[in-house]
Amino acid sequence: MYFASLKYTSPTFLASMINAIASLTFVMAIILRLEQLDVRNPRGLAKILGTLFSLMGVMIMTSCKGPVLRNLGKPLIHISGNNQHKNWTKGSILTVASCITWSAWYIMQAFTMKKYPAPLSITTWMNFLGGAQSAVIAVIMQHKPEAWLLTVNIQLWSTIYAGVVCSGIIIFILLWCNREKGPVFVTMFNPLSTIMVAFTAYFVLGEKLYMGSILGAVVSIIGLYLLLWGKETDQLQVGLKSLEEPNLTPEEKEPIP
């Protein structure tokens, strides 16, 4: 769904919508009691405001385009083909579905890493099973012989990069961070990909960059880092509590009836 939505929309739009994963993951984590929320505490309000700002920023990106920024020069890489960005409705639906399933994946990994804390083995099994499923689907869906020919071009290098870096190194790092910090913390850094993708697509691929996308990205990033502040404050409090507990006497540790 992720790559199919990229075919029907644009890299900047997809990277902007991915910011909603943090908010969706946060809501799922609260429902499943993986995350604590106290509305009477400033950090709890920061989490709520951060979630609302994040969703608001995504809505601005998708509904308000505004004026187009003029390209400073010719794109460094030209992607040929007439089927680029041809169906924004279908691409938007696929993007939302991808965000929901991605958020569910982070939550599932949080439970998995508690029972099987081996990110390298999990990464290997996920890539093996995912590759086998993709191969079967590709054989069923793709019947053109020329589509299976390997030539040294941008498609080959992008495929190698997606397999080695995205499916291998990045997933291993995400699983390790998920084990150490939890699913909400991991998704907080998605705004960095939005900024890098937007500028890369603008300068390298010659993508159109709208003022609405920039404004929505700024609002979404503010919301996401409000949520990060609330999350990090929780972890600091847990760390302080763990440092104070060894100094307490057995009578002080017992709860007061």
C-alpha cells in the first residue's frame, strides 16, 4: 500500500501523511494501556495537544495547497512515465490505510519485543516472509517479461537501497528503539523524513512544493514534538522514581491502606 500510494501521489505528500503514524500509534497505545495519560498534568495536556496539532497539520497538507514554489533549476533526476500522480483519491485512501497498518505494526512489535527481545532475528524473519509473499504476488500480478529484466539504472539502485537499507538496517534499528523506548517514541522522528523528502523531491526530482504543504508540515512537526516532550517527561519521571526506590525502607515501600 505504501509504494502503491507513492505511485498515485507524490513523495512529499506521502512523507507528510506518514506523520499521522505517531498520533495513531499514541491513540492505540492508550487504548491498549501501553501509554499513560494524565489530563491534570502538563505533560498529559502536551500529549493531547501534540496529537491534535499533528492531525491538523496532516489535514492542512492534504486540503490546502496554496501557491506553488518555483523550481530554481532543472531536476537532477528525471523520472519518465505518464502514470505519475494520476489518481490522488486512490492514493490518499492507500496512504491512510498504510498509516493505520503501520501504526498497528509498531504496537505489535512492542508486544513481540517483550517476549522475544531479538531484533536481528525478527528482522530476518520479517524480510524472509515479506519477500516470499511479495514474490508470489508479483508473479500473479506482473505478466510482462520485460518487467523482470534487470538493467543498471535508477530503478535497480533504488531496489537495492530499499532492500538493504530500508528493509534491513532501518527495521533493525526501529525494533531496537522500540524495545528500549516504546512505539510512541520511535514514531516521533517521522517529521525529519518529511523535511528531507520534501527538499530532496523539490531539488532533485523537480517536484512541486506548495505553501500549504510547508505550513501543514510545520504545524504537524510542532504537534509531534509536543507529544515527544510529554513522552520524554514520563520517562524522566520513571527514571527518577527507580532511583528513589532503592533508598526507601521496606516500611516506606509498602502501600498505605
